[in-house]
Amino acid sequence: MDIRMRRLQTFILAFFFVLAGCSSHVQHLPKIEPDANIFPPLEERSSLLVGIALSGGGSRAAYFGAAGIEALSHLRTGPGTPSILEHVSYISSVSGGSVASSYFVTHKPDAEVHVLSADGSLTQSYRDFFDKYRTAMSANYQRSLELRQFFNIRWFNSNQRATSLAETLSSAFLGERTFEDLYEREKKRNSPRLILNATLYNNGRRVVMTTVPSEDFKYDFIPRLQQELKTNRPLPESLERAKVALLPVTLKDEEADPRKIPLAYAVTASASFPFFIGPITVQVAGKESYLHVGDGGLFDNQGTESLVELFLKKLADKKAKRALVIAFDSSFPFWVKNDALDRMKNGFDIFVKDSGRIIGIMEQRANAYQAMVWHILQSERKVLPDDTIIKVLVLRHTDDAWLPQQAWQSAIPDSCDKSEFKERDSVRQHMALIPTLFKIESECDRALLRAAAQGLVQNKRKEITDFLEKPSDM
């Protein structure tokens, strides 16, 4: 009897431990009036807007994005001119890219520190910064997350998994920094304006977590299209709904005061993905309802959509004359054929080994439609200016980073087993299968991602500098 009673007590104790791990962690935010001017608008640095977009894709995306930013830092339009990095005024990101963007804006040297020396080499401050940046982006956050889940008895709960990731990022490099702290850096021009993209699960709309005013994103595609097509016909119901669905919302639009929100939780909301991490659940003071903020890559895993809307609105309002977006895209490349997936007998293993693939499947079709509509409208100069006014350059980690005349075998890093790469396309296949977890355990994978970022930026060097050198009054 005593044995059975002890077993029952053990079972009850374990049951309540599991229940404790399954309860939701709700972030409580103070309420704010919609017209409160908490983050006063900041003037643009110049009439030429330059933004960087960092895609989702776990630590693969974080490391590729960091390597891409480092590669950009070496570019300048001519001898004696500043690094292109000093022209960047906005950085927009999704998921793993948000890990990289948040580190960059909070840790980069202040504005008075130049990126390049007179001879074009990185200054010591920036050499030290990029060394630490790459180290931080290659850390094993996955292990820290799982340990926090285990020791804090948060088993079987993706909501508390988000809490564990937020605590991990806070402990690693974000500390207790908030959007209020970020705004002070942005106001002093010590960092670009940060845009963290997520999805409001309650209604499917895009959430931009930023200090940029929500009005700056309200570029009304559909009313402008109606006007330019010179048609008065009523819109179908689906497009009427799209007018609202295409516009992002901020937490301030939901009457939440974003000033004290820890950046670690905002990054986690952007980086979460169903069904494994998150979302972050928020309740605004005085409201009975909850906001569930999660994966920003459900329909735009490049992080470009918010940035493009922002730039189009500023161009339309005559607050800028031209705009350039450089996107480092490390989302899953379905266009790269992978024999490894074709030979996989158990289809569920695809998601077990790389759970981010679920989001990639959803997002690839949305991106295809987005690219098609963008191309058509820009070609016809309807709603969108042509690419002499606004240009989007997408650099994908699986693109051929080495010029055709280069012997690709010589570009394989020494940390890799070169016998694994039998032909040029095997490099793309290998990089496509780097998991989208919050860790990169292979030194070869890190070296390949860095080499790809450097090669891709060099391949686009002339296109970037030519755009920046054109007169702003054209």
C-alpha cells in the first residue's frame, strides 16, 4: 500500500510539474493613447535611403546576415569616401535575421567612429566589432534554450520555449535593453532604425516592432493602383480586405506602450515559428484580450516588405528621392534540387531535422506572387517607380558566389572536407541543407556562409556603387 501511495504521490507531483511547465507566460504592457508621441519622428540622413534586410533561417540566416554586413562594410564609392555601411539608415529583419540585426544596432561602434581607414581597410574598432559579431552569431543558442526549458520545468510548451529563447538572447548579448534605449541610439545616429517583423496570430496581419512611426508604413497600394489605372469601378470584396491586410500594424496601434518592451522578447517574437517556439503572448493593461505575436516569416521571410513599404511612402511624400534595399536571404531555397531530400524515405524527417521548412513551404508561394506583382507593376510604372528610383537587390546564400572564371574548388574553405564537393552545384546543395536551428555546429558551414556573403557582395559591388553614385535629383 505504501509503495502504491508513493507512486501515486510521485505521479501527482510530476503531473503538477508538467502543468506548471504548460502555463503561459504573458507579457503585460501598459496602455497608451493612440495619439501619444512617444518616439518623435527623426529626420532622414539624406535624400538617398539605404536599407538592409535580413531574412529568416535560424542561425544560418543570422551568420549569413552578419557576414553580409561585414562584406558591405568594405565597399565605398571611391577613394577617401565613407564605407557604404555608413549610408545605411534602416535595417529590417525576420526570425534568425532579427538575432543578427538586434546585435548590430545595439553593439556597433558609435557614429563618430569611421568604418574604414584612409587606405580602405577596416578601422581597429570595426575589426574588433566584426570578430565579436561573428562569434555571437555562431553561438549555440539552441542548447541554452533547451537547458532553460529543462531546468525551469517548461516541458511540452512552445509558449514558454519562447520565454527560454528570450532569456537566452538577453543573457547572451541583449541584456535588459528596451525600445526606449534603442531610440536613444537611433536619435544620436549611432545605429540604423531597426524594424523587427512578426505576425499577429489573432488576425494574420504583419506586426512591425520598431520606433519608426506607424504612419510611415502606410503606403496604400490598392487605392493608388485604382487612381493610376483611372478606374472608378468598385473594388471586389477580396481587394477591399487586402487594403487593410497589406498594411502592417505596430503595437502602439494596439494601444500598447512599446517603450519598455525588452528587445530580447521582440526578437524572440520575430524568431518564433509554429509549432515549436512561441508565440509571445501580450496583454495590454485594462484589456481582457490577448495579443499573440509570432513568426514574421509566414509570408515574407526576406524582411523586405516592410522596408519597401516604408521607402515607397517616403518617396511618395517627397521625403526622399531614391532608395536602395540590399537583402541577405538565407531562407530555404526550394529552387535548389536536393538529392538528399529525394532519397529520404520518412517524409516527416524533413521537418524533424529542420522544422523551419514548414514556414519555408508557406512563404515560397507568397514570395513568388509578390515578385510577380512587383515586376509587372514596376515594368509598367504603375504604383511602383522603376529601378532607377527604388532598387531591391537580393543576395541568397545558395547563389553562385564565385564568378564563372574562378576555379570554384579553390574557393572551398580549408575547414571543409573538399572531397565532399564533387561538382560546382554540390556547394549549393550543401548550403541549402544547413539546418535552420539556432546553432551552427560546423566550422565548414560558417566558413562557407562567410565566403558566400563576401563573394556575393563583390559580384554586386558595381551595381551597388553605381546606384549610390547617381545624382539624387534624377
